[in-house]
Amino acid sequence: MDQQYLTAFEREGVLVWPDFRDTAACRALLAFMDTSEQEGTMRDAAIGRGTDAQINKEQRGDRLAWLEGSESPEMMAFTFDMQALARDFNAAFYLGIDHFEFHLTRYPPGTFYRRHSDRHHRGSPRIVSFILYLNEGWVPAHGGQLVIYRKNVAPLSIEPRMGTLALFLSELEHEVLTTTKTRSSVTGWMRQRTH
């Protein structure tokens, strides 16, 4: 990873990497998502975990399908690249990342995800959250921006444009603004060792 990206992440706890994936790779991932949806593997997303998990459309309206990271050649290539980034983060910041969670995420028009943190209140091994956007021709009027809240600075708004990778510390609060167009991504977390 380029040192400028590591420096930005160390300073802000956020890294926005435009063109992390080219259009062809993103279209392949999008086609894989379309197939998953047609096959009925995508479900309404819940909040909480385990027995506390519940669907709450007032909090979030996205649909998702959990992945292992090896479901398609495109997902395997993306997983390989994320593993390389995790190695860079570990070498630079000693984060102890050793595995991942992934899911496909789709926000239908009119949906959102209210402000929240990816680290559960009862503890979480999630260290770095990441989102690869798959939305071709996205413009600000479509909404769906990711807004990340950081201490003592203005919130950061990220457009969900195709090929852009957003990474941020999982402890940071963030939200997805209401989208007027279907918004698709691969979402995941770099997780810390728990043993």
C-alpha cells in the first residue's frame, strides 16, 4: 500500500481509495449480486447480533447476503487484495487482524441506515470496516452517501461511486443517507484475533 494511504489512515482513521477496482471487476461483482438476489439468498438486514438481532426498518433498510469470500473468482480476487491490505495495516499499526467478515449489501430506493457504530456494545473483534461500491453513474442527487463522524472535525461524506473503497475504524459512528436509487456494495470488516 502506498505510504500516503497509510499516513491518511493513521491521521484520520479513514481511507477513501477511488478506483480500487476497475469497472469490469465491479460489474462482475454486481452480476454476482444480481444472481444472489434472484436466487433468494439476500435477506432484510437486522440490527444487533445473536438472539438480540431484530429487523428494524426505522434504523436500516438494506438487504444482504453473507459471504465466505470464495463464492466467485471476483470475490476471491477481492478477498486476496483485502488480505494484502490487512497485512499492511498490521505491519504499520500492529492491529492483529487475522480474518474477515463479508456480505453483499443492497439498499433499495428510499432506504437508509441511521447513525451507528460497527463495534457492538458488548465488545467486538471488528477493527476496520470497509465498503467497495458497485454503483455505476452515481451522482450526488442519488443520495446514499456514507457519512463518517470523527472527533473535532467535520463529518466526512463519501459518494458510493463504482470502484471506490472506503475503509475506516469500526469504532467510528457513521450512517448511510437515504438513497433514491438502488445502491450496491460489498461490505466487510477486518477482525482482530480473539485467542
